[in-house]
Amino acid sequence: KRLTGAATWHSAHNQGCMQHFNRTRLEFIASNAV
């Protein structure tokens, strides 16, 4: 049960990291395009 909870948290954490990374990358590209 604890393992499943950890896996669920891990996938949600990775999803949040990817969203943050994509947002940061887009802002970086936009700032360079100016």
C-alpha cells in the first residue's frame, strides 16, 4: 500500500516538474527571441 502511494506521488511530482520545466523553457526561448 505504501509502495503504491509512493508511486502515485512520484508520477504526480514528475508531472509537476515537467510542467515547470516546459514553462521555464518557453520563457527562456521567448526572452532569447526578443
